[in-house]
Amino acid sequence: MEEIRVLSPTAILGYGFPLASFEAGLERDPHVIAVDAGSTDPGPFYLGSGQSFTQRSAVKRDLHYLVAAALERNIPLIIGTAGGSGAMAHVDWNLSIVEEVLRELGRTASIAVIYSDIERDLAVEKLKKGEIQPLGPVDQLTEEDIRASANLVAQMGLEPIMAALEAGAEIILAGRAYDPTVFAALPILKGFDTGLALHMGKILECAAIAATPGSGSDCLFGTLGRDSFVLEAPNPARQCTKLSIAAHTLYEKSNPYILPGPGGSLDLTETVFEELAGGKVRVSGTKYVPTEQYFVKLEGASLVGYRTVSIAGVRDPIMIEQIDSVIAGVKERVADNFQELKDYHLHVHCYGKNGVMGELEPTPVPGHELGLVIEAVGPSQEIADTICSFARSTLLHYGYPGRKSTAGNLAFLYSPSDLSAGAVYRFNVHHLMQVDNPNSLFKMELGRSGL
């Protein structure tokens, strides 16, 4: 093969795509359809709870077209970080949708399911051997962190997905996976350059976000040759440019020239971007540099407590001028009233006054109105409800110098004003773990489903 063609239908499975774009991508005769289905971007709740951040009906809509197209053309469909976070609960949820689609299509398919869940005892053993290290500015991992993780996953590299392809899987559902791998696995299995394949996968993972104008719910198409790859948007309303593709190469990177991943890094110091006619971009020069030891990223989320929120607006310029002291006074009143409760957190987020960037805000000038989000987190939902309710009522009637209104300080967006938001999780594991065999952690199950 002198080239291999990869269709990326959408930035995340469930984000959708125009059928015309998808059909235009199919007309380019892809060898594989690949899609990333998850991310840590929506926060730790989804990994911790085992729930998906994409809706089932939206995922099923996308899968209906992807499964039908892959089976009709006898090409593999590869899904990475299935279910949003890639733990067993997420993968099984995604698998149930695939099986439902197959039944509705009246088809069967060989499905490889690759789980990425890590046994806690194994992680503790690795920790004691000194084979786990922090990834970025995080604390050293502890056994307590590992045991407290509601779900603990490792980010698989190319090898488990390549093994599933070699086993003859028509549909691959991978747990937590390094984003570019689902796009690069087949090309590398066919002997194409690892660096170029992973770089192309890095761009394809977010689909048409890398085009101009960008969109997370549209397709991108990649053609990998022996010494370069070409990217294009099947939708004629979008174009790939040197700027858009180079910019996306920098996306989610701490170093503009190095992109680390399982087993090695991409060296981008000699990468060249070249615009072609028809809204295409050719990329060349990227190299893959293996690491001496093979590391996978561990991700875990632990339960913090339970959250209640109340959303209100403030329009009084007198109150806005002294909002910081008002909030501080309310917090003092709450603490005094509930001296027996120590294990709770109370925050008031002021949108309109540093609500997004906090102390990092370069232009801290309050507006003519503020949106306040009162947030309480406690060890139980009842405690969170109690703290939020008391803080809300105290702030509603809080007296401050110059106050003219006696009816209330806040305009509430909802009734009831307090919303019980449920469980709160935090990322408590964000570390690298050394492994001897990149396949050993990831359990693959291969079977036939449908009808």
C-alpha cells in the first residue's frame, strides 16, 4: 500500500456530523473509520460515577451510520475511550448501544472490547516498587489515593488496538485510550511511519475542529503516504489551512516541539506544513522517538462529597461595590451558626467580577450586575443542602452599609432556588506507571454480536 486513508466523522462520538459530509468522506474510500469517544475535559464526575457525558440517543444516532458504513465497506470501525471516560461501566454502556444498532440493522459483527481498568492491588504493588511517578504539578501518589478511586483506568497505546485488528475485529471498542491511537493503529500495523501516523491521528482526533471554520460536529479526512500525510475537510464549507493544522498540532500541549504518549514522543522540530489546492494541507518531517521505558497514564477519580447550588443575580450598585466584604460576612455567619460542622466547603462564584479567572483576571472591573452561584459541598446531600440554604437566606437578607432595599438582595433564577446536584468527584490520580508489556494491562474480549 502506498497510502492509507482514515475518516474521522466527529470530534467525539455523540457530537454528530452532517450526513452530506460523512457521505463525502465515504466517497474518498477510507480504509478505516475511527472516532474518539471521550475526554477528561468535562471533569472528574464522569470517570468517578461511571456515567457518560454524551447522551445515549446522540451516540446511537452516530453509531447507526458508522456501523452500517463500516460493515457495508468491510472496513474496521475503531472507537477509543468508549463511553466518555473508558472505564468498564462506560465501555459496557457503549457496547450495549452497538449491539442494539446491529440488531436494528439486521447485521452481525466481530467485536473486540478492550478494557482499561487497573486493579488497585496491581497499582499499589507498582507504587511500592517506585514504578509510578507524578505527571505534571501533582503530588506523589499514595496507596490511599489508589484505594479511594471510584474508577481507575490506564491510557492504552497502540498495541492493544493493533492486537484487536490482527485478531480480525470488525468493530473495536477500546476503554481509555491515547487519543491518536485509534487513527494510527491500522496505518502502523500496515507498515506506515509511526511518527507521521500518530501526528495525523493527533489532528484527526478532533475532526473538523482543525479546519476553518472549525466544528466539533463535522468530519475530517486524512491520507497517509510514505513520507507525509494530507488532511482535508469533506464539507466544502470548511478548509484546512497551514494555520489551522499547525494550530491544532499545538492543541493540548505543554511543549510546542514534543508530544509525549505511551511508549514514546513525537518530535516536531522538523515538521513542515504545506498548503495544497482545494483546501488541503500536507504535513511531513514529524519523527517518533521511543522512550527507554514504556509508561502509561493512570487516571482516577474519588468521591469528595455532595453538592448543592443556588443561582441568583445582584443589581444593586451599592452591594456590588462591597460584594467581597458581604460574601465574607455571610461565610462568617454560616460558620458561626454551624460550628459543629467542619467538613464542608462553601463558595460564592461572582460572574461579572472575576467569576471565570478569579485572582488571575487582568481587568478586575465589576459590571452593573453580578451573577452569583452559591455552592456548598458536604459529606452528605443533607449537609450540603443545609449549608447552601442557610448561606442563600443569609445573603438574601444581609445588611450592608448604604443598603436601601429591605425586601431582599437577590433575584433568583429558579424556584425552588436551591438545586441538589448530587455526588462530587475529584481527579486524585494523574500519574505515569511503568509497564514491561504494553498489552498486559488491557484485557481484550473478542466475540460476535448482532441479530
